[in-house]
Amino acid sequence: MATLVTQTAAASSAEALRHFEAMLSFETDCADVHDSLTSHNADFVLIDVRGPKSYAEGHIAAAVHIPHRDMTAERMADFPKGTTFVVYCAGPHCNGANKAAVRLARLSLPVKMMIGGITGWLDEGFELVRGGT
């Protein structure tokens, strides 16, 4: 008898491959971002999309602060053409990064979301800096 896990059959390997490869084109994780930043090999701009108060209370050192509501064509034109953006918010309970990703995609800019946000960053044992706007 099937369990709650297997009562719906797993996708075929080909379907699973397409799905999970696609996920990686939309998302990155805290460990990969941290590794890229600490190896000074970041080929992206990390954007904290939360409000000013949350940003000041603690953010990733390399992050640029652009609340998702402020992501306009004019603001994003400050970055070189072809820049990949990685957005994050508070964590899994927050959809600010999703909103930011939508805004950037609507501007035809390459974007990924850092899954886990600040919550994931702290769960990995990584540090935050305080202050700034």
C-alpha cells in the first residue's frame, strides 16, 4: 500500500531533470551566495529588498539596499547592462523577494532569488552587518 509520499507517483527522470534544472535558473541558496562573496568571485549584484528599518537591523555586508517598491527602470539603469541580480528578503515567510524578482523580470533583467533570505543566511551561521540604509 502506498504511503502519503508515494500515492502520487514520482515524475519521470526526464521530467524531474527539466523541473530541477529550471529551479536552479530561478533560485540560488545562501551557501552559494556566501561562497561567491567570500571568494571575491561574485558575478552578480546582491539586493536586499526589505524596508529601511529591517535593513538597518541586519543585512548581508555586500548587499545593496533597494526595496522592491523602488525597483524602477531608472533606478536599475545604474547597473551595467547584463548584470545578474540576486534578491533576498526576510525569509520563507516573506514574499518580498518574489515581488522584486517579478519587477526585475518585467524590466527584462536577469534575476535569481536567494532562497531562505535572512533566516536562511543566519541558519547557515553567516554574519550580518548592522546600520546603513
